[in-house]
Amino acid sequence: SNSLLALPPISLYIHYPWCVKKCPYCDFNSHEGDPQADYIAALIRDLDCDLKYLQNRQIHSIFIGGGTPSLMSVNDATELFKGLRQKLSIPKNIEITLEANPGTFDANKFAQFREVGINRLSIGVQSFNNKNLEFLGRIHNGKEAIQAIREAQKVGFENINIDLMYGLKDQTTELCMEDLSCAIELQPNHISFYQLTLEANTLFAKYPPKLPAEDNIWEMGEKGAALLQNSGFEQYEISAYGKTPSQHNINYWEFGDYIGIGAGAHGKITDIKTKKVLRTLKSKSPRDYLVQFQHNDSESSVKIVDNITFEFMLNSLRLKDGFNVELFETRTGQPFQVLSSKLDKAIDLDLIEIQKKWIKPTTKGFNFLNELQEIFL
């Protein structure tokens, strides 16, 4: 029989598409130029059209990504949160994250961001090493990055994530460890430590830089993970280490629901009436997006997810502790048996272990995550 789909928690993702300068490795929907005046109003109208997906749920977490959302003016942030609070039930103390760029940091502005309700910052440092930052096309230097984090802590942000990349041009394991030590010393409570990958449609894809040898990159990953764990940062996902895991991230990886508003934003919704899982997508170009949400009667594109078991596995296998049978059944509406033959294969290859209805990647499975995920395609 089909397991009943239960409604999972629902988060809100808000996309802010503008940046000061497009980075050569970035494949996100980001655009250089001045933020458009009526973008916030369009976001709220966009949210209006998606309210039907809430199905009586409170918001679980909010994440404002980009682009560079820290470019937002205090007036815009105030207007945005006024609109959100009018439309949504937002419990007190839920995690509300803003992605911030150290090159756009202004202590006064961040103090006011805290006033409107933002309580977590995700700071895109990438490296504290100026040569690396230049290579990555960042607009800040190492000193400014350290300053931005200290200022953020000073104005009261206790929940901070630092993004760090490794496997950069001319980077040695030693330099990579220096970057990590610098991040750890600043005492954030979350560090995202991930390998630079060359994504299609980026400047780096067109003109590939010479990166360190695979073995060296592997060593950076291994030693970096060990240093983080020994410093009290618990690895809970393939590239996420936290004293406080991110509620928003965990909801993604446990295949929870989220509404996505803003240019190019994706959403994932469980429709309890039809027992289907839907994906929503908004127009990618900010100009088209603004035209689309000038009036209230807009419908964004909605697709039904057909390969739901693969999508679930793609996400949940990234979790260090894996997931249990019940989560699989309630999130996908499929009986667990549908996985049998594929699980057997993964167990034979020593990529997965199952204990008491709990499925988790082995150390080998975690190290070869792509191979593991491919089994469920």
C-alpha cells in the first residue's frame, strides 16, 4: 500500500539576485547592477501566489540567498519583513539567515538587519588568503573578512556561518589549514567547508584554472575535516560542520518542503490533496520576474516530481547520520521496499549500512557520495 504522505515542515527561501561583481566560479542566478526599486513589492506578490502551498503550516526557517542579499537597504529589509509577517505565521526564534558578503559590510546596517528579525548570518569568506581571494574574484581581502565577522559578533549576531573553499589554484594543504584555523579562531558556530568545483556556464568553465592535483585536494578535505571535528565542529552533512547545525539546511536534506520566492527561486511542495510532490520555479531574469509579478494573477511554473525516490536519496544521503525508513515513506509516499534491490547493491559495495531501520552512508559511502547517489538514479 502507498504510505500516506505526511506534510513535512515548510521553510521559505528568498532570492536576492544582485551583486557588486559576478565571481568567476559562481553559477547562481546573480547579476551585476543596481537593485530594482520594486523588487521587494514583487517578492511579496510572489509570496501571495504561493500561500496556498502552506496548507496551514507555520514557517520552519527562512533563508535569504543570492546574489548578495547584504546589499539590501535597511528600508527594503524592513519592508520585506513587514510583508512576510503580514502573510505568514512566523514563530518566535526560528532561524532566519541572511547571506552576507564581507565586501559589503557595514556594522550599522547589520545592527538594523538584526532589529528586523534576521538572527543568523552566512558569510561568504571563501578564504582569508589574499592571493586566493584575488583568484576567486572576491571584492574583499582577508583583513576585511576578519573585521566583518568581528563586527557582526559585536552587534549581536551569535549564530554565524563562515563559507570556506578549498582546492584552489596554488593552494597547499598547509595554506588550506591556515584558512581553517583562522575561521575556527573567530569562533563562529558553523563552518561550510567545500571544494571548488568548476560549474558549467561560469567564467572558470570557459577558462579552466590550473587546480591542485586530485591527491592534494583529497588530503585538504581529509585533514580539514579532522581539524574541524577536533575543534568541536560536528560534521552533520557532506560540507557542513556546526556547533549549531542549520535548521534550514537540515530541512532541505531531509526532503522537507520550502516555498521559493524571487528571481530563479525553486520551491518544493508536498500537496496533501493529490498526494504528489511539486516543484515550483520562478523566472530567472530579474527583469522578466518583475514583469511577471507586477499583477497579482501570476502563476509560476509547477512540475510534478516523478523520480521522487531518487530526489529523496540525493538529499538525505548527504546527511552523515542518514535517515530512517519512516522518514523515507512519509516524505515520498512510497513503500520502503521500492529501494530493496538498490540498497542491496549499495550494501554489497560497502557504501551503506542499515541498523534498526536506520540507513546511513558508511565512511566509504560518504567519501564516494556521487557513486552512492548514482545507484539510486
